[in-house]
Amino acid sequence: MRMDTSRPRAPGWRSIPPETMGNIPPDPACHVAMHTLCAMRYAGLRLLFLLLLVPAFRPVPDLRAQDAAPLVVMNLAAHPDDEDGRTLAYYRYAKNAIAYSVIFTRGEGGQNEIGPELYEDLGALRTEETLQAARILGTQVYFLNFKDFGFSKHAAEAFEAWGGRDAVTARLVYLIRKLKPDVLFTNHDTVTVGPRRQHGQHQAVGLAAYDAMTLAADPTYHPEQLQEPGVSLWQPHRLFLRHWSRPEAYDVAVPVGAIDPDRGRSYSEIAMEALREHASQGMGMFAQRRLQAEATYFSLLRSATAAPLAPDDLAAHLPPNTAATPDLTYWIDAGRLPDLPEGTLHLDTPIAVPGQRIRLSWDVAQLPQRRLRWEFSGAIDTTLYLSDTTPGVATLHVPTTATPTLPRAERQYDRWLSHPPVWYTLYRAGTNERVAAGYLPLEIAPALTLSSPDDVVRLRPGKNPLVIESTLYDPQAGAIHLNVAVSRDADRTVLWHEQLALTAHPGHPRTDTLRLTLPDSLPEGTYTVTVTALPDQTTAPAPPARLQVPARVFDVAVPPGLRVGVVQSYDDALARALTDMGIAHVLLDSLALAKSTFDDLHTIVIDIRAYLVRPDLRQYNDRLLDWVARGGHLVVNYQKTFEWNPDAPDPFHPGQTNPPTLAPYPIVLSRDRVTYETAPVTLLVPDHVLFQAPNAITPADWDGWVQERGLYFPRTYDARYLELFSMHDPGEPPLRGSTLLASVGRGTYLYTALVWYRQLKVFHPGAYRLFANLISLPLVDGRAASPADP
């Protein structure tokens, strides 16, 4: 750990060394460049819908403290739903503080509880959810754009993925020097060993915060940052750790249960509404349970002031902050400036390309007055001067150097603030008195984008369609010239290519859907489909649009006549995989479950988290178990402790707990998981038919998994279950409960906590073969060849 030795510590300095911090040496390399993406992913309509939502709660414009920042607080969080909304709401509204939320990732490595989006698309969705929440909390959100690569157990893994400990700390130090917070607080501690350690990415945030507290004031630490205007040495006064519940000992209890007099609700209730915006993380259901508290409890980790603490205020007795100068976007994002009435502004296009001229019109009657100075900033830098005779129309020019904000999943990593690219301020003529401010309803796109609904494609004998969507945003562009090539990953040799042209036709933006037919005779292996496109006559010179889609060629065997039912949750990976394998299947709705109309099926698969989102499944679960006893085969994908364990609150019946068991024999889930996707896997019963037919499973079938092996493994379970696999993360004992099989009457029940859905989405050959075996068991294990008997 690097300490500040260049100057004496301030009187009253207090420092609690983090546990085992020395176990993780600092990385000397500093890499602060933004993360960029190699390929653009398809963005679903769910994100577009979210962008159009009007938040249920809009902060009351607050014109106080516009010219000074008497108190600045900064909350640090690893992922979008980790922010401390209760404390942020309290300091924003009760203390009139400048409140920032700094989030290290965009949550793209997590699970999605409302739809199929994952990875960068999920990051874009969670970004918008976070911005909606910030409008309620009255805060501004900065994203540091480190990649969320999924759950990890050690800070060292996070630091390695993020470019080293120094790279992480340097990025935070830069933001502290820029925003100049008085108080830092975080939910993430610095414990890196033992059972109470947090998520490895949480640990990394805690350690970076501990380091940055002193390094932000160290003139020898990354002095190149100080060359930027507004970035200067800064010493925060205090760093706090927030506890998840009331501990035996703490330093400050912030009274978040108090009622805000202007809003008639407690700060906890305001935060509860904000937390509900994180729908993709299931917070709509759990917000009330998580945030009903009268106080948030903090321990002081580091202090650089002799000012005494108060029992209810993180910032007690601190001097006014006269150095911080929040920019205009803060005042807009935090709801501290009045905006123009809805419908006042109109653009002739909501999406422009670099170099384009756009027409802005406005309703003169909706302006606060006729004589105004109208300044535009961001991607457009210009000023309009309005008089009594100025017509309500003007032309604005998007410079050729403007950075695109679309496609959102790709461009989100280009900037730390995710608000629209052009903002404005209206001043009374001849003064600097602001009367309104806001964002133009404008996004900036490249001349042409390419996307595909398929993240990965599987090639096989017969037709191999690939759908490509070409969206032309440039109104001056003409025909589009495309080149499609398939190359072998092993040596990058191009094995097939085709050239196409799309003729110009009216419409702006213009979307064309291409259905390409890829080669059908490639040997087993991995390939890349590369599509490049260049339009004629663009408004400004533009590079070709480029899209790369991985392709797989492999065989998977399934027994003829297999019929499968799916109890689907919010993900579509299972149904798509069954379709791809040519397996007859049906989605089981509430009526099918209620009437038990599944006796013509061999196997039923229950989707991930289905017991959380399908109340009909919980209601009719006993009918599925009866079907198993008659000879059916039930495969249950991973669930979480919330919806499964008998001592957890029932998600659909407040005040009740979950049923004693949802399985035929007791299974109690844990938070145990195997996070290393390369973790070795041992077959505990290698001669079992599950590993022999219809596909012979080899060790190579476990190579190349994505993100992780599995999560929420069963910890305790009935002795009648057969353990199938053993696996573990480095340095940990083996876990044998990831996949359990039991005979139930004439049928079988299989619970598996492995992340099949992530592997099926990317056409992982080994996972396909393994999963085909799991669902084919009734036709290969010697039981009756017909489905379960009624």
C-alpha cells in the first residue's frame, strides 16, 4: 500500500488499517483508458421502453446552493444496486448537500430478472435504471466503467481484471480531485479473507477507497492528472463504512427514517422508490423489505480532520466546502434547476450524426420570458440571443468531432456521465441569472450501425441463416456496400465471403434487415462472421461499420421422439436451445400446470429463478412432483435462497415463509458458488448413463465455459440424492452438490445449479452435449419408452 509520506498528517488523523490489505500488492501499471468493446450487441425493446419512461417521482427544483457547495458527499459502489440510497437521499434533501454516486461497473456481469439481456446489453439496461433512480434521489451518477465480469471471491481477481490495483485507485483519485468531496462512504469493506468477506469486486472498491483517501492529496501520485483544469489536490475529511444492519459498535447513525418536510416521506421511503427502479435485479419485489430502517450505521475508517464526530451526522463540524464547483450537468441531474415545460422544445430529428444540421423549434409562450441568452454545451457549443421578435426556430450544427452516444450498449463505456450529449441554460438577457436548464432530446449516432439478434450462431448442414440489421442514420447517405466473410479462428483464414449492396430509399433513420445464408459444410470448430458496411455520400467522413459474430460448428445427439416441456421464467435460452437441437417442446403456461396437461412429455425443465417469478409454479408444484412419481423426469435449474429455502419470506405472500420443500426430498440452498469458469470438474459417477448417452462426455466438454460454473449450490440435501459433480474454486474445499439426481417413484428429479443458460446462449459445444444428456435421461436409462403414465 502506498502511503502519503510527503507531508505531515492533519491533526486528529485517524486511520484503521484494512485487514490483510498487504496481501494484495499494488500494481505499478496505471491504465486509465476507457474500456471499449469489439462488437456491438443487439439492444432489445425493453431498454427503449425504459428510456421513454417518466419517473414516478421527480425532485422538486431546488435553487439553494447553486453558487457554492457547502457540503459534498460521495457514495462509492461496485454495482448499480449497491449504492446507499437512504444516506444519499438524506444528505441531498435534509442537508442540501451536493451528492454524487460513483459506481465502478455497469452491472453487466450480473443476472437479469426481467428479460434475456446479458453482458453489454444488460449494462445499458442497468445504466438507465440507475439514472432513473438518481432522478428520485436527487444525485448525479458517475460510472468508472470497469468491467463487471461476474461474482468473484477475492479482490485480487477484480484488480487483475481491472488493470491492477493502482489503475483502479488512480481512476477514483482523479474523480476525487475533480469533484472534491468532504465525505466518502461505502457499503464495501476491506476484508479479503474469512467467511464475512464480500464480493471480490466489493472488496476492490473498499481497498481503492481506503487508498484514495490519502493519495488524492499526494502531489507525487499521478501528477499528470493535475494538468487538467479543475483537477487539483484534494483531501477528503472522512471515509466511512456503512454496515448492513445495526452493529454492536458504530460511530454514526444517520436518521434516514426522519420525514422530509417538503416531500412528506421519510428518506428511507424515497430511497425505496429509487431502489424499485432496479427492476433487472429484482429490487421491485424486495425494496420494501430491504430499506425499512430508521437509521443507517457507519464506522469511521479514516479521518483527516480534528473536528469531532456527532452521533447522527457524517459531516459534523466540517468547514464549508468552498473549493468544489459542480458543473451545470450536476444541477440538472440533481433536479436543482427548473426545466422548460414538457413539450416546449421540438427537434426535427431525435438522432443526429456528426456534421449534421438540425432544426430546433420552441413554443415561445412556454419560455420564462422573451429576452434570453440561450447557451448550449456538450456536443453542441453555441449561443442564441432571443429578443421580443425572435422566431421560435433555429438551426444547430453537430460538429464532425462529436462522439456518438448510440448504440448505447457499445458507446456507454466512452464516458463516465450517461446523460444526453447536449445541455442548455437560459439566462435573463444581460445577466448570469439562470432561469431554466435541461437537456436537448437528442442522441448522436454514427452514420451507419450494424447489429444482430444473435450473439453467437451455430453452423450445421443445411440452411444457416444470419439476420443482420443495418440502420442508416445519416440523411444524406446513399447506397450501402457490405462485405460478409467467415474466417477460421485458429488461423484467421477467410473461408467464405460475399459482397452485397443495399440501394438507397427514403426514410430516416432507415433500417434494413438482411437474411444471410452462411456456409453449411465447415468442419467442427470455431469461426467468426465479420460484416463490414460503408454508405455512400455521408454528411461527414465516416469509418466503415463493423460487426463480428462468433460461429460454432459442432455435433450434438438427441434421442428421436424426445418431448420436453419448459416452465419458462424471464429468460429464453432454454427454449432457443431446444429449438436449435430440433427437440419437440412446449412452453407450459398456468393452464397447463393447473390441468396437469403434460403426461405426453418425457422431460419438464424448470427455468432459472422460475420459483420467484411464476406464482403458478409454486401453486401447482405438487402436480409436477406427482407427474415425476408416475415416471416423468423433472430438471430444475438454479434458484436462489430467497424463493427456495423454507425459512425465507414467501415472495408472493407477505408474512409467510416458503413451503417446507419444493423438491421431492429436502434441499437447502446456500450462497456457495464456483466463480472460476476454468475450475476443474470431477465426475463422481463417471459410468452413469448421464455421461454416456446420447453423448459421450469428455473432459474437453468443460473447457471454455463463460463467466462461472454455477451459483447458489445446495448445501444440505437428503441422502437419497446422488451427487454427480465435484468442483471448487482455487484454495477452497470441493463442492459436491452442484447437480443432484434422485429416483422418485417411477421417475427422476434432477436439480442443477450450474449456469447452463449462459453456456447455451453462446452455443458452447460441451454444455450443449451435457444438457442434451440431462434432458434425455428418460429415453436412455431403461425406463418405459413412453412418457409418464397417468
